[in-house]
Amino acid sequence: KNEVEQSPQNLTAQEGEFITINCSYSVGISALHWLQQHPGGGIVSLFMLSSGKKKHGRLIATINIQEKHSSLHITASHPRDSAVYICAVQGGSEKLVFGKGTKLTVNP
Amino acid sequence: NAGVTQTPKFQVLKTGQSMTLQCAQDMNHEYMSWYRQDPGMGLRLIHYSVGAGITDQGEVPNGYNVSRSTTEDFPLRLLSAAPSQTSVYFCASSGDLGLGYTFGSGTRLTVV
């Protein structure tokens, strides 16, 4: 079974700071997902990656398949970015294995 | 609005009671899945389905039952509720690979 590790577990930043959240996994995958869970509990899919880099607004996700590592970056962070960010990996099927999440708090 | 609809949002059950958590999607997605989320742990897969009439077990299937009679609906049944099943449950669906997953808003279940 794939083991998914996220770091840090908790992250506090000041508004405007550049944020990086890391995800590493133990076994080769077909895709990696970044999800966002807001304090209200809902989960939103941010990115699905199989190689390289994707960008959406102030969010950037990268993946290094050889190193089994992915990063989620947030530029010019804002209090509304406060949420739990979850990394999930997908093997040969559609089943997902999830990390425990990184709780991000952005203070004004 | 297109998406995944879960009901109910909250539920309290007594030990031994049974109930069904409903999940419906209107995106014609083939893949649907149920997860539970517990404090300090990542989401864990309970059961999943790759299409109508096809279901399979995930990581933590014991005490739960599913069926998939239509593409749209994927209900999760708790056969005899136990306090260990207190959790937040999420349903998710996925269509063609590459488009990611859509999650329902969750059901917070408490078993007393």
C-alpha cells in the first residue's frame, strides 16, 4: 500500500507570504491530487497531476515522479486560503490513498 | 447545479440501528466511492464502484454495505451501527481520468 506523507502538519503564515506544502509517497503512481477542505468541511479538488506543473490563479502544483514528491505553492497568501490541504495519490486504478492533511492558517 | 449530493448532513444513531447514507451525482460519472474521515487520520476508502452493478471493497469495508443499481446513485448502508462508526462520511465521483474528483458535502454521523 502506498504511504503518503505531508509536511508540515500545521502552517501559520502572514498575509502575502509565499506558502509551500509538501507531499511524498512511497510507490509509483498514475496521478496525484491536491484537495482543499475548508473549515465548513467541504472538499474541493484543486489539481490532478501526472507530471510537471500546473497553475491556477495563485496556486501552483508541481510533481517530481522520479523523487516521488509533489509540492503545492500559494503565492501572495490571503486569509481566505486558510484551510486543510490534502494530498492524495492514485495507483493503477481509480482508488485514492490520502495524506493526513496540512492545516494552513493565514493571518491578516 | 451539477455535482454530488449527500443526505443527510447530520445524523445521530443508537448502537445497533441501521441506516442508509444517500449519494447521488448528475455528471454521468462511472466511478463513485465512499470515504470516512476521522481526526488525525487521512480519508479512508470504504467501498467503491466503477459502474452500475459493480462494487468492491476499499480499505475499511467492515460494517458497511453498498449497491449500485444506477449510474447516478451509490447508497452506503450501515447494517448495525457501532460507536466506532462515528465519523464524517464523504461520497465522491469521477468521470474520465484527468478531470479529478467531485466530493459531496459530507455526512456527520454520531453513534451513541
